[in-house]
Amino acid sequence: MDADGLSPDDGSAASRLLEALVAFVRSAGERWSVQRIAEFAAIAVGDRAEVGDASQYVFHRARREGYDLPPFPLAGCGEIRRFLVDEGVRNLPEWYAKIGIEGEAYVRLHEKTLVSVRSSTGMRTVLLIDGLLYDRQAGFVPLAESDLVRRLDEEELMSLMEFVLSGVR
């Protein structure tokens, strides 16, 4: 049990945290929009939440973990094959399936934005969002540096923040 009475695996903890954040900000005298609260939360989680091209996430992760990949990783040079072997998979579809993206979602990766969240223990979770809602030139960037928060409606923002806050826990 945590000090607040929630067990670390309580699935509704993120929802309650988000609701508490909304209540706190609104009680502070200034009425903030959900977008403003999401921007605040994005700054608070820092680089633990990243946004980018779903089809490029495998290469981003490999580079972040120290593998040497050229600008075009599938050109036959570089360490993408070693990364995949080290991850215990044979190919890109298997790697994406390992992180929970398979079937139609995998086939349509090029049409999606991916949000990756890293917990305090280093575990990663991912969320796919329909559409290309990222800066194509920037690669993966922290959520606060992306313009994703400004591109989503209020309901989508609440879902995104719930996902992010539950993932960083």
C-alpha cells in the first residue's frame, strides 16, 4: 500500500490522480482548460512520455539503447538485427507484437502516432493514436515538446493523460 491507500497496481489510481489534479488547478482560482492541465502534466512527466511516428518506434528504441543504426536502418548495415536478436525476436512484426502491436494495428503503423511511457522502474507501455499527429522531422520527442496535446479534443486528452499518468507510476 502507498501512503495514499492505493496499491501500486490499482488501475483507477491514474484516474483519481488526474481528477485530483483537475480539482486542485480549478480550486487555485484560475479556471484551467483540460488542454492546459494536459500541458502541465506533460511538463511534469518530462521525457518519460515520448511521441513520434509509430512505424519508427523500433528504431528509436534501438538507438536509445545504444545500438548503432544508420539513417536507413533496414539498408543491411548497422545493428538492427543484433537489437532484434537481443530482444528475443526474429523480425519487426515480432518486435511490435512483443510490445502489444499486431494484426491490423501493425499493418497500419505508418498511419499512427505512438505515445511511449516509461515507468519509474523502466517498464514501457505504448498507446497508438490514429493519424499523423507529430512533427515528422523531429523523431521522438517528449510529450511536452510535441504539439499532440493541442491536436486532441477534450475526451481524447483525458484518455491520453490517464494513460500517461498510469504509465509513469
